[in-house]
Amino acid sequence: GENVEQHPSTLSVQEGDSAVIKCTYSDSASNYFPWYKQELGKGPQLIIDIRSNVGEKKDQRIAVTLNKTAKHFSLHITETQPEDSAVYFCAASKDGGGSEKLVFGKGTKLTVNP
Amino acid sequence: KAGVTQTPRYLIKTRGQQVTLSCSPISGHRSVSWYQQTPGQGLQFLFEYFSETQRNKGNFPGRFSGRQFSNSRSEMNVSTLELGDSALYLCASSLGSSRVKPYGYTFGSGTRLTVV
């Protein structure tokens, strides 16, 4: 079955710096790659997603890149702010985001220091 | 627009008991999925329901079961609770089709289950 590896497990940056989190997946049939942010006491919140027919997607300070050949995708956060501190999860799915189960990475705890 | 609502938020149960958790999806969403989140195993898929039918199932024992009602609300049940079942149980809803935007899942805040 699908396996998603996520690195690093913890990341500490200074406010204003960029943060990059990387994931690799094993199943070449996966075609939907969302990223979730989870704050303490809350459920994961979708922050950006990408489908396999797209190489890059941006939404303000957040961007995701996908390399299907290498089977890896990355989350880039620019101009980080203290409120970006949270646990971030990548995931992969085979159905394009409609119904198939999500396979999650183990998460990255991001700390943005003021 | 109301989000995904899970009740109760917290539960403490004794080993051997059973428990039922409830999830109300976003209005219009027909798919409800359940995930278990633990520090050791992370987020793991339990099952997914669409139009009252279980459409996908993860690798959990038969003690974990679920159902979906005609209004898309879902319940999951865990029987004969074990200490290792202590976890945050998350429900996620979606339209249930990759052909219609928006894609993807919206999660609730979860039910924190503690088994003692």
C-alpha cells in the first residue's frame, strides 16, 4: 500500500524566514496531495492541495511543488509568522481528492520564533 | 456555513466497555471518513461512508465499526475497549467525488477518547 515519508519531524525558524517541509510517496498511482495544518486542540485544517496534473500551486505565502517522477512534493512557507507555528501533515490519495482514503505523513512540528 | 461537528469532545471509558462517537458533516457533504490519531502511529484511516454505504475500510480490527444515516450523519463504535484505543478520533467530510470542486476533506475537532 501507499507509504508517505515526511521530513523533518521538527523545524524551528526565525520570524520572516522561509520554511520547507518535504514528503515522498511510494505509490505512483497517487494523484492528489493535500497539506494540513493542525493547531493544538483542533482537527487538521486543509491549507493547500495539488493534483498530479499540476507541478506547482501558490496561495499567498504558501506554495506546494510536486515532482511526479521522483515521487516527492514539498510545502514552502515564506515570510513565516508566529501564527504559522503548528504541526503540518502531508498526505497522498489515489482518487483526486474525492473519496479514497488519505495516507498521511507523520507530521512536522513547525515553531516560528519571534 | 457550519463545519464538521463531532460529539462528544472528550470521553473516558473503562477497558472492556464500548463507545459510540458521532459526526455531523458539512451540509451537502455525502462522504464521511473516520481517522484515528495517536502520537505513535499518526493519522490512520478507519473507514469511509458514502450514501449510507461503507466504501473504504482501513486495517483495523472488527471491534471498530461505523454507520451512516440518510442525513449523512455518521457514528463509529468501538467495542471491548483496550488501553491502546486511547486516541483522538477525527471525522472528515467531503463531497465524495473527485469530479466536483472543492476537493478534499474538512476535518472536525475530534473526540478525545481515554481508556483506563
